[in-house]
Amino acid sequence: MDTRYSRQILFAPIGKTGQERLLQSRVAIVGMGALGTVLANHMVRAGVGFVRMIDRDFVEPSNLQRQMLYDEEDARQHLPKAIAAYEKLRKINSEVELEPVVADVTPYNAETLLTDVNLVLDATDNFQIRYLINDVCVKHGIPWIYGGAVSAKGMYATIRPGETPCLRCLFPEAPNPGEMPTCDTAGVIGPIIHVVASYQATEALKLLVGATEALAQTLTHFDLWGNQQQQIGIGKARRSDCPACGKQEFSYLNLSSQEDLAVSLCGRNSVQISPVDGTRFELDVLEQRLRPLGQVERNKFLLRFHQDPYTLVIFPDGRVLVQGTDDISTARSLHARYIGA
């Protein structure tokens, strides 16, 4: 064990034994945006042995204000966030095994991506994926740490299946997306990201070194601009009628293969269309087909096809991000016209 962890080992609750546990631990981070970049930075620098970084998106200039691993060159190249994060973090700690995954977490891959780890860290931006994470983790008994931030507000909670309430105990129904603020509608300041992610990362270290007695037993909410912090006790919030941890009904995981996977991304004027049948794209073939029809930009990770006023961002895993509309019907029409039904 090299000297890079010496100051962390001097911290008595971790010590040499805890550091050895960290080096043997496996973590998955879902979402490599603002929270995800801070979480990954902490996990890698702390010496967590394996870190899987999952994200469906690519770096854009508007990310740079708060997504701390990325730079202007990443945005110019439209690098997938998981790849850009990998390139930065592998230079920080070569002892850690890093696995970048450019994909959306769906009912069809969630168990593959999230069940061979000791801990799942939530760095997503919507409750649908959080409920899916919750289903997987409750089903397989894997702890996970919920976190969210927007504007100058944020919250987190540590969820241990069988020991604490799960997310659906705390939030039985998903908030109405149209009523919830997002970073694209209400903005966000960088400091709230670091506050929430740092609490999540600290809870992660506690879990991974086995210091469960030190874990928070609360749903904690912050309002940095208003100088407020609120802790809501959740020790007695488990519900016997909870569909997930009470009844073991994993509805977000057990979706039919015919389920509509076209999703309007709130506040981004974009619709994501994900395949339900394992479809993958050969970007070389699509580039040749689309170049006569409009402007095409290409790197080895994605293809951007511009057909004013729309842009189709096409990924090898079969996903298509239709930018320029939040109407699913319009997005499907463009997808069928240029990609195929």
C-alpha cells in the first residue's frame, strides 16, 4: 500500500484495515454529470479498487460550470462523459480499475451493470432511473446512496435494503416532472453539487470500510443560499405495503419489452429514444447514409446529424437523442425518417 493513502490511513475510523477494504471494494456510479464527477473523483482518490462510471450523455459547454472533471476540449470533441472522466481519472490513480460505460441504465441492462458491486451511487437527474436503481438494489440486497441537487438546494439519503426504508418508502410516487425544477429550468450553482456529493462520498466510505454505526439515519436537505439544513429521521419510515421492499414487486425493473422507451428530457428540449431489442448502430454505415442529407459530425463514440432545426445524436448502443424538440411524436417521426422505424 503506497504512501498516497497515508493521510487517509491516519484517520482512525478508516485506518489500515479500512484502506485495505476500500482497495477491495467495487462501486458503480450512475450518472457522470455534476454529482457523478465529484463522486468519481472522491472514490478514485480514496483508493476504491473498482469504479464503474455509467452515463448516456456527452460533454457540452454548459456542463463546464459545475461538472468538475471536464474541460473545453472535451466539449469541442463531444466526448461521452464516461470516456472523458475515464481519461482524467486514470491519470490520477493508476491503481484503481476504471470501467467507463456509455449507456443509459434501463430495465434491460440494470441488473448486469449494478449487481456485481458493493455499492451504487446515484448521480442521476430523474426519479424514473432512481426507482429502477432502487428496484435492482432492493432485489439484490445492495446498498445505495440517493442524491440530488438543483438551484442551491440538494438532499441525500443512505439506503440499505432490509435495514432502512427504500426510496419508494420515502417517495411512494414519482414527482410530476412538469412540476419539478431542473438544472435547465431553475439553474444550479456549483457549491451545492460539492456539498451533496461530499456527503454521499462520506457515507460511501463509511459503508465500504464497515462503519455502519456511523451512517446517517436521515433524509438530509440543504439550502445553501438560504443557509438552511434540515434532517428528517427515517429510521421508522419502512412501509410493509411498499411495492419494492415490502411486497418485492419490482415494477420499474420488470417492464415489458414493448414498453415505450422514448423519454422527453425535462428542460433540455430533447427526446431520447432507446432500443428495446438490442439494436446497435454501425456509425460508419450511418455516416455514409446521412452525409448527403445534412451536416454530419463524427467521433469514435457518437455521430451528430444536423437537419435544421433538429440535431440527432446517435450512439453505437442504439440510442438516439433528438435535440430541438420535447415532443415525442415529432422525435419518433424524425427517428423513423432518418434512422429507420
